[in-house]
Amino acid sequence: MGLGLTHPVASKILYRKGNAHFRVGAASMHGWRETMEDAHTILLSLERHQNSAFFGIFDGHSGSLCSKYVAQNLHKKLDEKLEDFNDEKLLKELVMEVDQDFLDSEVYRNKDDGSAGIFTIATHNNETKLYSLVNANIGDSRIVLAKKKEEGYETIPCTDDHKPTNEAERKRIEAAGGSVQLSRVDGQLALSRAFGDRMLKHPMSLPPADRKVTSNPDVFNVVVSSGDFLFLACDGIYEGDVFSRDSVIKFIVEKLKETNDLAVVCAQVLDECLKRGSRDNMSAMIVQFQDGSDYHSDKNEYVPGPYHTEEGDGKFQEAYKKDALESGYTLEQALELYKKNSSTDQ
């Protein structure tokens, strides 16, 4: 993930997507890390399964190559090879196949990048108007369902964190010749399941599901209706108990009373996490199961954070500039936009 900066890069990128069946907002923040290693996918309609959408967040570590690879390729393989998204056995095999494709690639063969991952395949039923969700998890990012009730929302966890200290995870790690030291696989990785992480996938002769670190996902299926919403986020949202599942849903529900802009609410979650002490990259996504056609924007919104010029801030400045450039802004343009936004807020 990289060492910490002298100041967080608090700039945010906001994403707004929607069609007749889904309304989606997302936001990402570089934060205190030297590099931004998160990636995400928002596809409102898959190529072969046009009634199905794909939403994913991929939390990279030791670089961003793996998270970006999975974000760009996982949905393609699932869409191409799966006839029925409820075919859990084949779905798991295909997820692990994408991981093996990354490990076998000539481009990435000497790279140690890894990534946690969560994704949801949401299918709208035109007759019942309900949505079938296939939620999958590899690592410690989380999917949470907010189920509408007569009064408020019920929080339903759709994922469990994959940690080496979990008994079942420890047994697999040890059976594969590994150990759990300092709550990490071989004293190195704080996750027991991940994409990539080449050195912890040995011996490669083992079936992918039996390796010390596996990309074999847990899967949770649920049916939702138009009043519900889904929250996907990397572990930076929950780092150090910054938020619990219940408290982050409560926070979102309160913010939704003030604005219906899901991307803005996601950005508010990130700002609050930063304020409460999260020092990781942060990505969050809210999915509503309703018509979002009027919400869709092909252009993402860049919201620059404060810039610092004290002695020793060189790495911060480099990270800030890179963040701006990747959003299509020069440093000068980012600073001018920050100044403009600050004057508007006053």
C-alpha cells in the first residue's frame, strides 16, 4: 500500500450512473497512502445478460496492477461463461480462473500485486419488479444491504471478512504449508483470500481453492425491492472501527434525508472516515434499485482537496499532482478549482 504521507490527499472523484433499473453513486479518495490502489467497476447492463448489472470494488495492495486487472476483466469472464448467475460452483471457478489469468500473464508474471474484491451481480425481473443479487467476497471489503422496513432500515451483512485468524481459514493455510503469524499469512498478508499475491499462492500445484491464500469467493444471494439499497466499500471505510456496518448505514440514511445525490453521500462517508482517522485508500458505492436514468452522467466529478507546501511535503505534492492528472486536471487547474469551491462554500 505504501507508506503514509505528511498530509492526506483529500481530493475525491465522484461517479454518477443510472438507467431504467439502477441508480448508482460512488466516490473514491487517495487518503494518506502514497499510491491509490483501489479500483471499481460500475456496469449497468452486461453485454450478454442485459437485464443484469455488475458492481465491484477491488482494494489493491503492493500496487494497483491486480486491482485494475480484476476490475477490467472479471465481469467479462462471468458474463461470457455463465448462463445462470446462480450457478455458484461455476461462478467460483471463474473467479479463481481470472486470478490465475493474472498470475500467468507475461505482463504481470514478476509482480507481487494483490487485491481484495467484492462484487454484486444484480438482475432485474421485469415481471415481479424484484431484483436478484449475487454477492461475492474475496478478502475484507464489505457489501451491506439496507432493507427497507416500515420504520427505517434493517442492516443485512452480505459478506464476512476473510482473516487468517478465522479457524477455517487457518486450517487451510496450515494444510497448504503456511502459518499464521501476527494475524497474517506467513507473517505477511492480513487477508486469507485475495487475488494476486503470487508468493503466497505457492505451491501452484495445489488446487486454487486449497492454496494458502485463495481467491475462492464466498457467495450470498438475496432478493431485494425498490425501497432497498446496497452499500459496497473497501476496508478503509471500516479501518480501526471508524464505522461499523450498522453505523455507516445509519450515517447514509441520515445524509439521504438532506440530498438524493448518491455520489455526494458517498463522498461524505469518505470525508467522515478521514475525519475519524482512517489512513487507507477509500472507495464507496451506493446502489438503489430504481429508475436512475435522469441521474446518469458520463463525466466524473473531481473535487480537489487542500494542498500543502511545507518542508517535507514532496511526496504529498507528487501524490496530489498525480491524483489530479488522472482526473484530467493539471496541478494549477486543481488548485484553482479548490479555490473556487472553497469560496462557494463560504
